[in-house]
Amino acid sequence: MFEFIDVLLYGGRLQVSATDIDEGMNSQIRFAIVAGDPNRDFTIGEDSGVIRLAKSLNYERKRSYMLTVQAEDSGEKV
């Protein structure tokens, strides 16, 4: 766990990453925020993993966030 809100507040971004040993289409990773953002305060690039603010945060409403990001490959299930 790490603090990244300050980076995002000042126009920055946070990028998560994942790797897959498959090749071709099966190695493409898709990212999604799956928990911790019920108000959709953040967006994530499905292909890039870049997390950005979707809207201004209200510190009085919520003081901290713990996002869960899912990384899933495009491979077929065997």
C-alpha cells in the first residue's frame, strides 16, 4: 500500500503494471478498478493501467481511498 493521492491532485498520474508470459493476443493485459471507488472518483486506462482523478476529491466526504485494481490477460481459459 502506498500514498498516491497527492500525486494525482497535482495533475500527476499513477500507473500500475502487470506482465504475462503468453504471446500475441493472449499476452494483452486489461486493467480495471474493482473495489474501493463506489463514487467513481478515479479512472483507469483499460490498456495502459494509468490511474487518474475523474473528478475533484472532497476531503470532508472521504479522507482516504484503498483501490483494488484487477489485471487480467486476454487469453482463453483452458
